[in-house]
Amino acid sequence: MFDGIMLGLSTVLDWNNLLYVIVGCFVGTFIGMLPGLGPITAIALMIPITYSIGADSGMILMAGVYYGAIFGGSTSSILINAPGVAGTVASSFDGYPLAKQGHAGKALAIAAYSSFIGGTVGAILLMVAAPLLAKVSLSFQSPDYVVLMFLGLTAIAAFSNKGQFLKAMMMTVFGLMLATVGIDPSSGTERFTFSQADLLDGISFLLVAMATFALAEALINVVRPEKKEIKSINDSDTPQIGSTKLTKAEIKEMAPTVGRSSILGFIIGVLPGAGATIASFMAYATERNLAPKALKDKFGKGSLRGLAAPESANNAACTGSFVPLLTLGIPGSGTTAIMLGALIAYGIQPGPMLMQENPSVFWSVIVSMYFGNIVLLILNLPLIPYFAKVLAMPKSVLTIMILFFSLIGVYLVSFNTFDLFMMVGFAVVALVLRLLAFPMAPLLLGFILGDMIERNFRRSMMISDGSLSFLWERPLTLSIFVISLLVLLFPLKDFITQRRADKAAVKAKQEHA
Amino acid sequence: MLNRELLGPSLFLALFTLYAIVAWQIPLLPFEEYETFTSATLPKVYAAFGIIVCLLSIGATLLKPTEKTDSDDVLEKSNVLRTFGLLILMVVYSAALEPIGFLISTSVFLLVGFFVMGERRKKILLLASIPVAVVFWFLMTQVLGIYLVPGNLWS
């Protein structure tokens, strides 16, 4: 492990890569601050650039963007109560009241320090957990991968918002279906190409990612603008930044919260499908429950603990979500799914062999996370007042720029205008689905995992002579399969409870009328 | 009229059914005839599973006690028209990129895009379109050495 850390350090400390960490954090913060745009969009917009700079640097840049976007999301949550990222919604509960009370600087500093500690704890745990898990996963065989991917797909659907399980499942299936377009690599049979030569190679991952996130995100903000008027940082009633200093007593009050939330965040981040949003809400709820009565009442009104908890948890969860990606090659979230797609595009297969075959990528991503946290703390925090000016950028300019960078980004990779037409088509579909409240991440996950599932499933079937017995022959496969089935059945409980509640509510209304 | 909650699953049901029809027509190679797993296996599984999920979703929506929803979510006509305008603009830009070249098509795309978004300030319209296209073109072609199409019509 020590050798690995040294290798990661030497890669990251290369001037070019250090620059990519800094640029990634800046760009991520910039995009993450814009309400409605999250880390997935930020990373999707970066992919065309990363294709020209190599795998190590590309992954370092994307990891920086990921961190920056989460931090940027916290800034807009605190300053204007408009979270740029779902993972920072919980930060606005106490961050915005603090800012309204004239402590915007303090709130931003708490966010930055908590994120730093959360990210650092996460990076240390990742350094320990990833190699261990990678070693264990070396014994994994094709059937184990099939059930693991099945678990990843069911988990992301199960952990989607309440009442969205079936929608998430439909999106997952849609993603899996899109992955079958093109020539079947094993038999050479054309599938769903409709005699279009441009479809023989399948649909590009970049195109789907850009259309469903960057384009659809920009267009949804046009068709359904935020009801809440976003105020610029220069407006008179928008909180001024103020001092960023924290007192010893305040630090003492928050220290246990940050520690607990960091570990909780990391563990939740490792679980496939959970991610930063669930981690931040769980940390917030846990801290509120643990707080003494006097402090509990302050939650929602500007509690320091209430801000520190989700901030440390969401950053630790971001780091945690890299564990399944780097060790098993299975992304646990939409963001890591995009990174998986980028790695595959580089010709690198993430998974247990990544640590042995591409140790520089493996370790530099881990070490760059730590550097990303330092960059955010040292450079971004003092620059927040200037970054905040981005919130004053005219929406008209911003939307068109996103459309332009998305289109040209895809064109610069394929130099094929057919891809652009297809991308607009996908954007229309994604827009309609977004308006109908369908989540996008399961689609991307299904699309990226589709090919791997098919390859491993085929191999497993061949090994077991065409029988499905591979699902229960090995205890490991069977255990993961059973867990996947339980995860699949988990939302059924919610569904039944919800139905009972709905029925009761309607009955009560009718009686009232 | 079709309920909003039913619209999504119904659209997916239609899509998955079409997918199933095509999946069942995937040609099998001679050696695949007696194989358990062919190139059509997973598409068929996905189609069947997708249709089941859609039917479950439709069933769950129909069984759900209905409640009158407020019209809070109705889209404004001007915003819908603006979105359509942007979609058409993107299609036109995609079609024009190669024939008339990056510089002209991008400048026009940005300018018209800002206009569609309601921007009327001449300073922003001009400064955020042509200079951006030129700077981007310069960075790509002169600094990074990436080829950008100059326009098939003139070259």
C-alpha cells in the first residue's frame, strides 16, 4: 500500500496533474454553484477534454471536478438557498439561515472545513478499504460479476426517491436496451441498427451522458424555470459574506459531529446506489437525534452541527462511492458511472485487476482526492466572493453556452454530425422523461453496465453449460443474488405503507367534505 | 384524458413492445440455433422484464386512490416555445456545422440562441457570440492543434 501511495503521490505531484486538480476543482465549483447543474453535468462537460490528456490526468481532472461541484453546490445552498446539487440540499437547512443571520462567511468556512475533514477521512478509509476489497475481489468470477451488477442496478432503483422505484426500474431497462444497439461483439450479429451504418458501433456513452444530463438539464431550466427567483450575490438582500473565522467553542461543538458524519458518509457512499444525497440527509437526521435538547431546537434555524453534518457526510460519501468503482468496476452512482464510461473509453477496465494493471490510475485517483480537498480549502474558500459572482451571470448566456459545449464536445470526439442529431433526439426524450419525473441516473447506469452484464452472463452460461445453476452453485454468488432480490423487494414495503396512507388520507378528506 | 402518472409507463410500454418485436426478429447464426445464450437472449429478457415493470406501474397508478392535483406543474407556453426554438436551433446548427464551417455556424448559433433566450442587449448578443466562437476556434486549432471543419461549401 505504501508503494502505491508513493506512486500516486509522484503522479499527482507532476506539475501538469497538479494543474488538472486545481483546474478541476475550480471548474467543478463554478458549475456546481449554478442552480440545477450538478457534478454529473460538470463531469460530462469535461469528458471531451479528458480524452486528449491521458487516463491518469483525465481521472484526476474528473475527480477534482466532482469535489469542486459538491463544494460549489454547498455555496449556492448557503448563499441563495438554491442547491446546485441534490447532495447539498441538507446543507441549505441550516446554512441558509446562518447566512441570513449575517454569518455567510462562517457558514461557508464550516462547509469548507467539514468537507475537507469528510473528504480526508474518506480518502484515508479509501486507501485502506480499496486495496483490501480489490484483493478479495480477485477471487470473483463471471457469475459473481453478473449478480454484483444486478445488485448495482437494483440498488440504484431501490434507493431512488420515494415512489420512484418502478420509474427507476423502467429507466434501468431502457439503459440496458440502449446498450444492446450495434453489433453483438460475441457473434457479430447486428442488433437494432435498422441498417444505419452509424449505429453499427453502438451508441456512444458520451453522447448519452451529454444528452441526458448536460442538454436535458439546460433545457429543463428553460421549459420549467426555477420558481424561486435566484438573486445575484450583489443584490442588497442577499447575505454578505462576512468573516470566515470560527471560535474554539464552535470548533469543539462541531468536532464530534464531523467525525461521526464522515465515517457514516463513507459507509453509505460505498453502498451501491446510495451516494451523497442519502448520506447527507442521514447524517443530518442522526445529528439532530443525538443533539441535546437545547441544540436540537436550533436545527433548521442556523445550527452549526446541522451544517457540518451533511457537509462532511456528502464529501466522505463521494470518496466512498469510488470503492466499488475502483475495486469491482461497478459504479454506485450516476457520477461514478460516467467515470466508469470514461475509463472504458481509455481502454482501461476498472475492477480487481485495475490495481495491478494500471496502478498509477488507481492510486493517483485516490491521492488526487486528498489534494482536491486541500485545493478546495486553500484556494476556493478565499475566492468564494469572486466565485459567487457567477450566480449573477445572465441565464440566457449560460444556457446557450452549455448547449454549445455539449454539442461541440461530442462533435470533437466523433467528428460525425449524425451523433449530434441523435444527441438532440436523446435530449428531447430525456426532457420529456424529466418532466414526467423519471430519474436519469439509472438509465446511464444501465447503459454503461449493459455490455459488461451481457459479456459476463454469456461467459457464466457457457461455463455452466447453458444452465442458470451458476446463480446458486457458489455461496458468494448466491449471497449477492439473495441480497439483490431483497433490495428489489425492499421498496414493496414502502409501496404498501404509502398505499395505506394514501387510502387513509383520501378517506379522511371524503369524510371531512 | 391520459393521467400524467400513466403517460410515462404507457410510453415505455409502447417502446418496450416495439423493442420486443425487433428483439424477436434478431437473426440467429447457424451455430447459434442450439445455443442457450444467443445475441437475442438478453434483448428478449430485457423486453419481457420491461413490459412487466410497465404493467406493474400502470396497475399501481390505476389502483392508487385518485386525488385532484393542483395545476401548479403546468408549463408556460412561452417557455415551451422557447425550448422548441432551442431544439430547432440545435438541429440546424448540427446540419450547418460541416457545410458552412465552425466559425460562422457557431457565431450564428450563439447569437440566435441568446436571442431566443430573450436577450436583447446588443452588447451581450455580439460580445458573447462572435468573440467566443473565435477564441474557441483559436484555442482548438492553433493551440491544441485540433481540426475544426472550415466549411465544405468554401473549401
